[in-house]
Amino acid sequence: MIELRCNVGDTIYRCGKKIWEWEVTSIEIYAGEVVYVDDSDNTFTAEDIGKTVFLTRKEAEAAREMRLTKIQMEICKALAANNLNVSQAAKSLYMERTGVTYHIEKIKETIGLDPRGFYDLIALLDMIRSDGRT
């Protein structure tokens, strides 16, 4: 049995410069995974809920407070460009590896995602893209 985290007609929230509000228009199953579709044809999975998609405005506002700093955004982008290699990312940013590691730990503390992990990095890059500050 599949447990649904939200239903068709529910409102979901994403944060960027402001809190974006969408309505879930359909729920589909792809490769055994539940995929939700909102009224802008954006898709998200149950795993995204609480990371990049929120079920209440209050959760979205709290997440918005935990936004990345500019250097943290650059580190995430550098990790993506350097195949998650921290040493290479540091070199590309003209930073010391320990400084990059420090910022990675700060991201983990404030956001709860580890940019050294592929899926967490994808979620962080999605946050950066939707943030509108870059």
C-alpha cells in the first residue's frame, strides 16, 4: 500500500525570493514511485516534501530563513562542476579545502542537506535556482 503525503487539491509551498504557492493537480506513479504534479506542471516526490516542497506556509517560511549564503551557493555550484570532489572545488574557487569543508558543515547544520551527496546537492542546486539571488 502506498501512503500519500498530500492529495489532489492540496496546496503546497516552495520558497525563493518569496513563498510560491501551488495546488497539487495530479498524482502519478513512475517506476513505482509516487510523483506529484502541481498546477505549473512542476513535479516532486514524497522525498522532496520537507526539503524543497512544504505542506504548510509556516514550514516554507522557516525554510526560507535557512537560505544559503552567496559563498555556500558558489561552493555547491563548484562541487557540481567538479564531480563532488571537495579538493577540486576548493581549487576552482581559490579557497583552501578546510574553508570549503567548513562551509559544507554549515550547510549541513542550517539546511540539513549534505552537498557532498548527489541527491542532496541536486536539492541544493534546485534551491539556488529557485532562490533568484544568483
